[in-house]
Amino acid sequence: MKMNKYKKILIIGSDGYIGSALTNYLKKKKFKITTLDTGYFRDGILEKTHKSILNIDVRKLKENNIKKFDVVIFLAASQNDPSDTINPYKFYEISKRYTIRVAKICKKNNIKFIFPSSCSVYGYGQNKFSEKTMTFPLTNYSKNKIAIEKELSKLADKNFSPIALRLSTVFGFSPRIRLDLVINMLCMLAITKKKIILNSNGLAWRPHISINDVCLAFFLSINSNIQNGRLNIFNVGHDKNNIKIIDIAKIISKLTKVEIHFSFEKKKSLIYDRNIKNGADKRSYRVSFLKFKKKFPKFRQKKNIKSEIKSLIKKLNSFALTEKTLNNYKFYRLQKMEYLIKNKKINKNLYWV
């Protein structure tokens, strides 16, 4: 693809799961990348990778630090509110405020702003959701995404056309891995425990997307020339990847030759999902990705999901993974934040102590 005027990119939240993979991807595309991260999840590493150039909290970022860039990719976000340690409203209000503050600076300085939203905003439904469909967010996380989208929409005008990418549930290898994402977790269970454990009945529908395709989606968004005076919301994923959790488990079971087990008991463990009640997961949705593919015809599914999962398993097997790895809180967003707060590493305003 021919490179356009967008050369200098600031990635805010670069030392997380997506940020680590995206930084490496965009560097190979010869962009001038500056990375920023406060470091909450920096130590969740399986493979050696970069550390952010700017090691500061986004709330301390000055306009002079931002205005020299062509594009800001805003990956810094609160994910899964720590229970009993901080009020969920306050937790997510912090995230909304600093996101919109940076967006306003971008608007003032004619900088492209790309925000990763989530298909989880659709919550529950029988039919396929499109960008025009009403949303039904069921979690504080997805409600926060909608709240930020609404504020970005208010900011949009003839000189500012931000992009919100509603990502499918991401999976795949990144140097800073997340194990609280369904496919990543089920693969790790198969490898380390030699069995797949579901704490739901597996009947919920989800769209899934490989982290490689997420990186491609950001790349295409960077190089786009969208100037229509409004917030541009895109569902990002592939229609064939709308798959029930049980069917994902069956794919992984066949690839690893391990059995699927069900456990609906409430256990204080890293793999227990607090949003699942008595085996039922209310979050169930399928999504249409036609709008993004019409805008970006180069966004094609090069590998089917089975091949992508097989690649992930192969990569994970190249490490000496054990149950100790599976149970390491550093690879789980909710548990890592709870650890930082309870051990007074950060305060309830989420600043380092």
C-alpha cells in the first residue's frame, strides 16, 4: 500500500497486549513510532520486546508532547473493574476523562485520533449487529466504551473525524500476552492442564479476531483519508469468525487432543469469569463486518480461525509453559489491577504511589 502523509505516530498504551504487537507491526511498516505507557501491564511478558519511550501516565501528558504527531492511537483503557477495591463508576470515569482530554488536543492540532472500542457493546441479541444497530452493553467495560464513543461523536466536526474500531474478541500471540481472553485462555489450559475447562455452557456467540488482523485494521485506518466530520465507527472482524464458545473449545480440543470439562462452581481462580452465572453467559452476540470491508477491501481473512488457533498453539508450545504460568496474575487484567491497588502500588486514582 502506498504510504500517505501520516508518518509520525504516537501509541498511547503501547506496553499492553495489543500495543506490543501493534508497535512491532508498525515499525516494520517504516512509520516513526513513539510509544507511551505508564506500565501497569508491562511485566506480563513471554517474549522479549520493547519498553515504551515515554514512561509516563497519560494524564500527565502535555499538549506539546502530542502536537508533533500525525496520528494518535489511543490504546490506554481500563479493562475489568477490580471488585471491592474501587468504585466502578470512578474507575471508568478516569478512563473516559483522559481519553477525551487527549482527543481534544488532537482535534485542536489536526491529528488523526483512532480509538479501539469493542463489539462487546452489543451485549446480547439473536440477530447480527451492525454499526447502525442499538447497543446493549452489559458490563462496565462496554458501557465505558459507549460513553467514550458518545463524547468523541460530540467532538467531531469538519476538521476532526475520529475513528472508533469496535474490535471482535482478540486472540493470538503478543510478546505481552493476555490469558483472560477466551481463545488464549483455552489454549493455555489445554497446554498446561491437559484439559479445557469451561465455566459456562459454551452456548454464547462471540466474534473473534486474530491480533494480526487487528494490527492490519489499525494500519488501514492510519492510511485512510476519512474526513467526513463525524465519528467513524467500524465493527472489525470476519463474519466466519462469529462462533459459539463451545465450538471454539471443540476446535482447540481437536488440535491439542485434550478433553473439554465444564465447571460452573464459583471458584476464586484466575480463570473464573464473574460475568457468568450458573453456567449461563448473558453476553452473546454476532456481528456484521460489511461496513469495514467495504471501506477497506484489503481487509481479507488470509487464514481461517482454525489455522490461526493452530499457529497460536504452536507458538505457545515453543515456551516452557506450566500451570505456574497459567496462574500468574500478571497475564490477567482484572487480577493485575487488584494486585496493584491492594498492595498499594497504585492509589485509588490509579496513580503510582
